[in-house]
Amino acid sequence: MVERISSLRRSMMVADEDPPLTELVAGTDDDVWRFAETVGREQALAYAQEWIRSDEPDVRDVGFTALGAVALNYPPALDALLDHADAGCADRDACVRATVAQALGNQSSEQRCVPFLLRLLDDAEVVVRRIAIGGRPITLDEPAADDPAVMALIGRLADGDATVRDWAAFALGSQLDVDSPQIRAGLRSLLGESDTDEAYPAAEAALGLARRGDPSALAAIADRLTRPDPGSLWLRAAAELADPRLTPALVQLRTPDNEPDDPWVEGLERAIACCTAAMTDGASGVAALPPSP
């Protein structure tokens, strides 16, 4: 979560402010949540609605954090959050907008939050986009390919930030079953990216394409299986595609020091089983692997 307070902002707080507010501004989200629970939802809602109108961005930040917390189990607070979401999405402070994204994303079963999260997906600040896409409720019931949420996610496949691309590929590739040429093209555009410790959009894209039986996933998966330490997502993609031509590369990943109860080894064995099961009597005559993308 974005750090709420900087030393410069903290120095701007006046000495005669409400003591609980001063402590909350200098504290953490957990402090705000505990405060809301302690004072009760009605009082917390009253405080939050006062704070989100403050001229101080740190106070507005606390207000939206409290509002998001109380909204989880108090309908009047959810209504208030939605009433103020438009202003929150347009707040001049990126930290406040990020907190609004978090508050909305926490309401995971509330479809009324989705349009605001879609707005925040286009925010100029990457931290806001990351929180908005990570918190976007996955409650769409078999959405159409041209659903605004689907189209927004397709757009984020080309985001300038790898983590946002990763989340978009995850949402479209694994969390939603909707399919379209635009979705597949967007996922294919990520296949050549490099995995990092923080983001792996190519692996998420390959898994999404494999789930759809898209043949373009084959070469990308085969290539990654020949590289050192392919991640578990690549093994899942191989299992989903279940193409017997992947079996030799998968078998090569077996080593004497593989621990049977290691999740990665379990994924490897599942992928081998899936690809082997797909083999037919004429499997030896299957076409060669296509060239790498």
C-alpha cells in the first residue's frame, strides 16, 4: 500500500487537531481499521465523511480508508463511498486516489464499484493503476467480449508497467472465460516478454492462451521449458495446452534432487501427465514445433 504520510506532510499537521486523527494520519491502514472497529460503524462513518472533505490530502486519505473499512459490512457506508467515489477518483493527490482504488476494490461483490475502478485503470500514476487492477472485482457473470470491463483490461495489456500488464493478463487469461480475437491478440503480444521476480506477464498470457487452446501458445511454452528454471505458471500452461510435443522438454526437467512434495515438482508431473495423456497412437507423427515467436 502507498505510504500515507511523508515527513513534509506530517510537519503540516496543526497541533490542535483531533488527537485520534493526528495518530491515524501518522499511522497505518491497520490503525484506521482498528479505530473504525473501536468507535463503531456509525461513528466511524461520521468521522470518515468529515475527513474526506478536508483540504489536507493525508486527512482525506484516512477518511477514504475508514470509509472503505466500514463499507464492508455497513450498507450506509457503502452508499457513502459510492457517493464520494467520483470526487475521490478525481482527487488531485495520487495517494488519495490509490486509497480510493483500494477502498473500492475491497468491496469485491459490489458491481457499482466497477465503473470507478475502470476510471482508475487509466490513471496517470502507475501505483493507482496497480491497485485498481489488483482490486477490480471479479464478479462478472459471463461478460460479453465488448463489456467495458473486458475492454479496459485489454487496454491494460499494453500498459507501460509490467505489473499492470501481468494483472491484466491474469484477469483476462485465468479469471474470466470470455474470448475474442482482441483478447487473444493482446495476450499474444506479451509472449516475448521476460519474467522477473515481480511480474510475469508472458507466463500469464501463455496460460490464458493455453486455456483457450490457442496454438500460438505452443512455441512460447516450448521455448520457456528449455530455459533454466521455468516458473510454475509455464508448467500450468503446458498442462492446460496438453500437447504431446511438450513431453520431451518436460521430462528433461526431471532431476534426481526433485522433491515429490515440492509444489513445482507436482506441477511438473501434472504437466507431463496431461501431455502424455493427450498422446494418441499416431503421436509420433505430429508436426514439429513451430518456431519461437
